[in-house]
Amino acid sequence: MRITSCIYPVLVCLCFVQRCYGAAHHGSIKVTRNQTKHIEGETEVHHRPKRGWVWNQFFVLEEHMGPDPQYVGKLHSNSDKGDGSVKYILTGEGAGTIFIIDDTTGDIHSTKSLDREQKTHYVLHAQAIDRRTNKPLEPESEFIIKVQDINDNAPKFTDGPYIVTVPEMSEMGTSVLQVTATDADDPTYGNSARVVYSILQGQPYFSVDPKTGVIRTALHNMDREAREHYSVVIQAKDMAGQVGGLSGSTTVNITLTDVNDNPPRFPQKHYQLYVPESAQVGSAVGKIKANDADTGSNADMKYTIINGDGSGVFSISTDRETREGILSLKKPLNYEKKKSYTLNIEGANTHLDFRFSHLGPFKDVTMLKIIVGDVDEPPLFTMPSYVMEVYENAEIGTPVGTVTAQDPDAANSLVRYFIDHNTEEDRYFTIDASTGTIKTAKIFDREETPWYNITVAASEIDNPGLVSHVPVGVRILDVNDNPPELARDYDVVVCENAKPGQVIQTITATDKDNSANGARFHFSLDEGLSLNPNFTLRNNEDNTASILTRRRRYSRTIQDTYYLPVLISDGGVPPLSSSSTLTIRVCACERDGRVRTCHAEAFLSSAGLSTGALIAILLCVVILLAIVVLFITLRRSKKEPLIISEEDVRENVVTYDDEGGGEEDTEAFDITALRNPSAAEELKYRRDVRPETKPVSRHHLSSSLDSIDVQEFIKQRLVEADLDPSVPPYDSLQTYAYEGHRSEAGSISSLDSATTHSDQDYNYLGDWGPEFKKLAELYGEIESERTT
């Protein structure tokens, strides 16, 4: 329902709800919507069936902007007498907040502005109760308040802006895109949500269907090459496009895609290209291009040479990136032979669209004239390579062959030849600089090197910088200069039990010459020697020979080796021969012919001993020798030990590792007996036997030693040793050393300090500090002992 500018139209709707049978005392609720007063001339009519009338639906306008609450409707009960005894209660969605009710009159008002797009309706409950007793006068009734729509939402394009393509040259009316606008208003009420489409920008190229929103082409044959991009603005307006309706717009960017509707075209019908005659075969000598207004694959091109006198000399290919024709050289150019060529080149599209074949043909042809430039070229050999032959052992200076080169230019300059001495092989030949004749510079041996490769160069005399090269191969031919010889060193064996005529070996020969000079070999025995009674030779006529026995049984004891001279000749011209000697060994064999032994058992067999018996005998001899050596060793080491006295100073070795022990280190033994005979305390008898003589007293010995010299003392000891009856059967070496006797300066050795009296006072050592305490105590004890 719409609200006019002056009054609210009154819509009165009645809903009848039958009252429950048997409840006549209950009244009914009458609800009046948007009614503020009765219209004159009309009276309110109440029907009173068994149950009163009940209103079940209200309407309220959305977006109400008035200063006062919007009147929604009125509740009225049949029990209401107008005395205020009936109280109306409203509950449900929005009751008390959005919707309020006058509990006495039953008038309902809306206190807030509502939005249908947020909530379309509200469900409420109404009840009439006795104000005094609070008891319900009517059962609770449910009713709905619907929010009535107004046109407050403009259409929107949710997917815009749009980007779309359409092929160029499309027919008029070709569908491009369908756009859709949405309106949030109620589509079931009025025209608020009825949208109509129109085009604001993009005419006359495109049109839009006002109902469906489909955009179509509006012109025939739209050409991409003329215009490629279009911006179309589409408007959507509600209220079916009427005045006052709301609208929204979007932009559609349309691009025309390319089709092959443009044939290729050469910018010129005639081209000219300069190519020097020195251009290398296979190299690119020029480029050509046909223009095509299309893009992508529609502009792909293929170039071909369709005719012309240069089709066999030049070739053309297509560069896919630049779409250019690349002209290449197939054969070498020669200015002196042909100075120009003419080519007809065609450029054609590779992807055709038959819908536009009427716009063709999609190819174009142009003529290309190629001018060959004259270049001073190096000499040209008559052949790309040469192969020559010469016999081995040929004398130095023998001609091998001749190479020929000419100046290809019109001047026809003289040519000079020379050999590039880059390798050792180039030094084996010489060449005549004027004629190009190659000669040998050494004597060749085919068996050493059968082939030589050299490089011959030629240059113009007027322009030595222009040089050309040619490879020359020289094959060394064979002559029969090598005699045949045995293929290997043969180990020929004949069994002792061999029979006459038995083949014991087959021999072959080799020849360093090739098969043309000695492929056939002939074997024979030396005719200059007497007939061999033991062996003979048979030529097998297949480059082999067989050695045969001539008698029965051979004995190793009589002769174990035989020598057989063999003469070998080849089939060359002239034939060559050589003599070789075969060594034939006599061996013992098994019955089946297997060799058992040849030399190891030659002498043992005559004695009847086998190899196992010989090994056993040798083993026994070795064992006996080992036993004898062990017995002798034990006998020599079994001797009675000498009785060594612990007092023998020669064997009494004291090991110590003290540092600075002083004179105490010598108290373990008395060494003065070895250094000073006068200090000896007693006679030293042999310790290994028991002495029979009575020892001399110490005092007597000391007095006697003082009266003799050292030489006399040594002689005395020697006589005692010689006359001693208990002397052992071996020599006893006794060493006596003496530093000197009664020197005026005295002995500087500390060894004699134990027996030499000194008048020096060592008491001052006690004043030297703790470091010399031990030394002071030592010399203090010595002095005390002397005093005692």
C-alpha cells in the first residue's frame, strides 16, 4: 500500500475466526488496521457469531521518516465495553521495542523506521485480559505485521565491469555477452524490482536486449584492423524504466579478435640483392618480408622460390619469429661464369579461413634479382683431394704425382705450389713450385708406414695472401723385400713311443709383405744337407707343413734333443726364402699321447726311481742334518758354570740413577784394587776353585806392596797364575791399571780418597748453608773415623 502526500488510504480487512462451540460467554478480538477514524456515512458493523472476528495480518511501510510513530492498527475485543476494564497485551518479535500498544485502546504503533530488505515481517501475539482479575477474556491470537516495500534500492551489476571478446567480421546480431542486474526490492509487489536494460555508450556498434540484457553486434563486418577495442556502458533501471525509477550501470570492454581476412602483400614488386662470389655455401645472403595486417597464427607465412634461373643456387626459409624469408646459398658463386640470377619468391599464409576466401588470394609474389660481386679468389685445385702411389724402396727424388690449381679470376694469375710442413710426414716429400710435381725425400718402407697424408698449398704469385689447400694421400706400394719366417717359436715334442710317419707338429709361416707378394708359402728340408733319418717334412700346399717321424722309438737317455732345418719360400716376384731350425725334444708320454715329462726324470728313470721317491729321500736327509746340528749345539752349550764370588769386583756391577750421591756411590765395592796396587788389602786368588794356600795377612801384604814397583807386581801375578795347580784349561785375562805412584802433585782422583789421608779441615762446609749440609756431615764422619 502506498502513502499519498495528503492522507493514508484506509485498508480494512476482516478475518473471521469461529468461536469455539459451547463458549458463548467468551467474546472476540476485532483488529482494525491503519484506521484512525470512521469515514462519514459509514457505520461499523459487528457480526456476532459464536466467536468474534480476529484480524491476523497488518502492513507497515518501510523507511518511515515521519516525526511521530507510524500507526499500524488496532486490537479490539468483543468483551471491551469501553469502560477500561479490558487490558490489551502485545508479545512476540519487536514487541515493546519496535511495536508498542496502548493497553486500553489496543492501538499499535511502530516506533522505528523498518527496512524490508533486512526483515520482511514480524510475528506477534495479542491477548485481552480483565484488568481487575488479570484473567484472559479471549484466547491468545497470533498475527503478522508485514513490512510493505517501497522502491528504495537501485539495480546493481554484481559481476561488472566485464571484459569480453568477439571475432571481427562477425554478422550483425552476434551475441557478445549477457549482463544481469539485481534489485533488492520486493519483486512481488509493484514494479520496484522490474528492471529494464538500455545502452548508454557503444552505439551504433552494439545493442542490448531491454529484458534479457543480451549484448549483440549492431553492425556488419566490424574490422579489427580498423578498430580493435570498444567500451560499452549498459544501464539497468527499475520501475520498468518509468520516470522516477532507480538505475545502475556497468562497463563492458569488448575486443575484436583477429581472423585471417587480410592476404599478405610484398611492399615492392621488384627487389635487388648484391651477393659477393666469396659467400660461403649454407650462409644467409639476404632477407625479404611480406606484410600481413593480421596477427598471431593468421599472419604466419611461408616463403618459396617458384621459378627463376637461380632456384638451384639459392634456397629460402622462413623465420617464425620475424616472419621473414631468409635467402641462403646452396652452391658456390662464380662471377666469371654467371654474374646475376633472377628469383620469383612467393609469400603465402599457412592458416586459411575459407569464410573469407573471397577476399583472397592469400599469397603474393615478388621478383628478386641477385647481382654476383666479383672477388679476387685464391687458386682453385682441379680436384678436392688427391691420392697418389709410390713403391717402397724407391730412390729419393722419385716422382709421386702432380697437383694442379688455377686462378678462377679473369686475370688468370700464375700459381705457386708449396707443402705445409706442419707435420713430420710433410717433410718426407718435396714439390716443384711451378709444376706442382711431388717427389720423394726419403726411402720408404711399406712395412713401417703404408700411408702418408700431406697438405699442398697454392697461392697466386701476384697476391700471395690468397692461399688454398688440398689434402694429398700417398700410398706406399709393396715390393717383395721380406722373406717369410715361422709364425712363432714352435715347441716340438716327440714321444719315446712314437711310430714312423706320425705327425708331431704342424707349422705355418708369415710374411711382412702383403698378399700380392708371398701369400703362398712352400716348405721343404734343406737339400744341401744329408737325408735326415729321424724326421721328415710334408708341404700341405695350404701355407702349412707337417713334421713327421721316420723311425720307431726314441730314447731320452741316448739323445733328448733333435734339430731340424726347414726352408720356407714365398710366391713373390722375385721369390724370397729363409731357413729356420726346429728344436724337437724327446719326452715320455702316456699311452694316449699326453706328455708326462721331458727332462726332469731323464736320469732318475734309468735308476728306477720316481719323483715321489726322490722327494722322500731328500726329506730324510734334511731331517738327519737338522738332528746333527741340534746335537752339536747342545754339546757346546753344556759347560759347568764358573764359581763367581760375589766379591769379585769385575762382575759386581751396581746400577743406580741417583744424581750427586758423592763418595757414597763407591762404597758398594772397593775399586782401588784395580787402580792402585798399593791399596790392595789382600791377595786376590782365583774365585772359580778353592784355594789351597793360606792367605797372607793384610799388614804383611801392604808392606810388601809398598816395597815393589808395578812392573814387578805384574810379573809376580803372572808367575802365580802360571804355577797355580788349580788353573782352569782356558786363559784368564787379568787387567791392572795404575795411574802412577808417588806423584809430587798427588792423585786428583776421588777413588783414592778413601785410602789417602788428608790434612785439610772440612769444618768450613758447615758454614755454607743447608745446601752443603750433607757434604759437611760426610766429611765430618770421615774425620771422626780417622781420629778414632
